[in-house]
Amino acid sequence: MIVCLPVTADGQIGQSWGRADRVAIAELGESGISKWEEFEVGWDKSHDVGEHSEHHDRIAGFLTDHHVSCVVAGHMGPPMVQMLDEMGISVRLGVSGEARRAAASARN
């Protein structure tokens, strides 16, 4: 299972998905996180650039490129939830705290 989540510089889960400046991709194996990689995505800066659908396309492309099956975040807007649902990506919202712990718990 591959999980994507917004992260802060101090290792916490970021609360805003669509305006995240940094995200992590966690690959979950049988015994927890087998791979962890962080990316500077700059969605906070690109959110209001161009049409709203362009922003969603950027995020969808990133998730597809990384084979993400689940997104964990504190908050995201209903249009983004709908897009991820249509992509077959599960969404877990209202999550806070340490990012690696949140990613590992996505399997449950």
C-alpha cells in the first residue's frame, strides 16, 4: 500500500492537503513503513495559478506517477475528495500528529 500525506518540516502531518508545500510518500509493508520519501510539491504556491482544474490535474498526476492508493490529511475540500474517489484513492481526513505514525496507521 502506498500512502501520501502532507508533512511539515518538523515531521508532523500537515493540515492542508491541496495547499501543501511538502508531501511524503510512504510505502507500507507487512511490518510497517518500508520506504519513506518526501517531496517539495509547492501546491501552496500553485493552488491559485490557472484554472482550478489545473491544480487538481497537477495533484492527480503526482499521485498517479507514485501509484498512491490512500491519502491521509487533516483537511481537504469536497471537490478534491470527489476527484480522489473517482481515481479509486481512499481518503482519511481529520488526522493530526506525527506523520510517520499517521502513515503507518493508514493500513488499519
